[in-house]
Amino acid sequence: MIFIDSENGRCLIVNYKVMYSSIVKIGSYNLAGWGKWIKLQLKSKLLFKGDLKTAIIVRSPDKRLESFFKDKLRKNAEMNPATKNFQFCQTLFFGAAGVKKGDDSRTISLKLRSLSFSEFTAALPELYQLDGHLHPQVNSLCGPVEALKGFWQKMMIRTSRTVKLENMEDMLFLQRAFGVDIHHHENNTREVQEEIIWDNKSREIVRELYKEDYKTFAYE
């Protein structure tokens, strides 16, 4: 997702489970589409200011998936009382969790919370491209229209900095240069005490599905 601070000429690229909810809370940044980014990028070039000041915030694919698992399938594995529905990203795992037609919301929550981490990763190959919480982070750097691939490669977002969530130097830069409060955390899952067990099969699956993230953002 692209967040733009038009007044200060700054752009942040984030994904779900990588500070998305925290950036939403910052008043100066607004969620924007590719059209808005292209206009600002062209304007910046026409004014001889170069590329729009842009950073992408990334996270280890392992830790991002652990965060999703602890948030959506443990801490907040309940039906949303306002919409009376489970989130789409949660419904994707109904099959793996053994949810049946006619199960009430309490039963569904119990089944989601019973899904093991290895069962979760085993389901990912069929599901990871269906929801933004699970998409590879590298997808955020490319345009959405395959038919215009050559054009999008030219217009591909060029970041002035890759900010790793695990790197304090990067995070201090984010705070200083982009005005982000790095001490504010939304959807914190630290209270979930369950230990995540990575077996060999889980690592093999995740390494294959998110290989471009590992490579592009140097998490190998």
C-alpha cells in the first residue's frame, strides 16, 4: 500500500502486518492509489526535484507470518461484532481449520485457534496470493497491470531507503526523515505467549513462497 504526505513530498510503502495500522494513524499520510503516486512522481521530475522521497518498510517474512498467525488466528480470532463477519483473511483458513457449514461463531473461533502453525503454513501455497496480509512484500513495488508491464517497469517505485523493522538504525531514520512515531504499535501481539514452532516443512514452504522477499530485501 502507498501512503503519501503530499505537503512534505514524502511517500511510504507498507504492507499489512508491517506497520500498516500505525501509519494509518498518522494524520499527514493518506492512503493513495497508483494514479496519485504517478502524478506526484511526474510533478517531482518536472520540477527537477528527482524521484519522490520514498521509503518502503519491510519485515522478515518469518516474523510477518508469525504476527499474522498470532493476530488473526489467536488473539483476534473472533467474529467482528460490528460487521457480524470474520475477516476475509481468516475465512481463507476455514478449510484448514475444519470449519463446517452451520458452525456458530464461537465454534469457528475455537477451530481457528486450534489450527497449528505447521497446518497454517501448509495451507499457504493455495492462499497466499488471495489476501494482502499474505502477499509477498515485493509486490508493493510493482505496477498492477500485466499488460503494461514495460511501462510499469519504467515507473516502478524507486525507494530512497529500505527500512527494516528489525533494524533500529533504519527505524530511527524513519522517525527522523518521515515523521513516524516508531514507539507507537497497533495490533500488538506480544501478549500471545504461544511459542511458534518452525519445522523443516514450514521453513521450506515459506522460503519458496516468499523467495523474492528474502532476496530483494536481503533477509537470506
